[in-house]
Amino acid sequence: DANPQLEQKAFALGIDITAELQAHDVPLYPFGDAAKAALAKLPKDVAEDWEDRGIIIEDTADNGSGMQTAYAPFWQLRSTYWWRSTFPANKQVHVSHRYKPSVGGTSSVSFYYDGKFQGQYDTYKTRYCMDGGFENAVRKAAKENPDGYPKYFESRIAYILTTGGNWASGSIGNFKLTIDKGSPKNLVSFCGDNVRKVGPTTFEMTAKDFYPEHDIGILLLEPSDNSGNGG
């Protein structure tokens, strides 16, 4: 069995600053109060240097006793799980790996309101390849709702495919992607070539010697009414 190890590194403007943060007892995790509290203890010259290098930014606000200058993290945290594996020499080995991606979401549709596509629309159009049928379903839902908003909530899934391009052949020999939208009432949109509907809620894309140029983003809209149809 694999015994995963967690490696975490901090980057600012593409440069590894992990050792510097650790040297000043600043936690790598940039969110929450601990990092800000540690930044408040930095020597002035260090804080100014880090600000110049894009590691931190000034966060000036009125705390009730006048304007106070503080610093906020501006670095990125990259977390990598890794493990060692031993493979027998001169033998073919079947490797299977799987993971469960996290799901982001909003309580309403962020790309259609006030009777038109706007807000996140341009970004979503590129990321999720929303087609005419998908958009028409959103328009229809908006017309059916008295306040003009489509009664859906969003779920967004990002699935990493580009690691497949790191394998020996540079491509995935036999690629098969199956997406199940969960309920016939749900709407789904994602980018892919030669996608076929293979069931009431399932879609399938297959390819030979597939080179993943981009990771895949999946947008799922589920009804937000109170009739229990949002599954």
C-alpha cells in the first residue's frame, strides 16, 4: 500500500519562498488569522522587502482607533502528495490511480440574471463550453420563474487531466471519460470532442492516443426548488 507524504511549498511570483517563511516562523497556509499574526511580528525591513517582492501586500484599515497598517499574505500554497513505489524489473505493471476532486458551487446561477447572460458568462463559456441547448434550458428556466432568475444552483468540478501528458508516451493510449449528471432534471456542460449521450443522465467521450491539453471543468446545474427535485 502507498503511504502518501504531504509536501507543501509557498510561491510568490513563481519563486519558491518556503524557506524564508519558515525562517521567520510564518505558517505556509495563507488563510486565517495565524499567518496575519505572524506577519505583524516581522521586522520592518523584512516586511518592506517582502512587499517589494510580491510576497505580502499592505492591508490598511480602520480598526476603530484610526487607520492601521498591517500586512496580508499574497503568496500561493502548493500542496503535493507523493509516495515511493517499487516496480518489478522487466515486467509490465498495471497502475490505477483515483481521487475524489473537491466541488465548488454557488446558491444561484452566476452567469445569467436580469434577463441576460452576464457576470461569469464569458469565463464559463470558455471553461465549460456551454452550447445553445444548455443556454436555452437556462433561458427557459428563467422565464418560468416570476422573478426572472433561473432556479438552479451551481456545482463546479475541476478534474486534472494534464498529468496524463507526463507519461512515457506523452499521451493517454485509451482515454474514456464518463460523466453522470445525477438526475434528468439537472443540466451539465463540459468541454470535450465526440461526446455521446449513453444513458438518461450519462455522457461518454472516448479517444485514442489522447493528449490532454487542458484539465477538464464540469458545470452542473441542479434545480433549487423545494420539491426535492434537486438530487
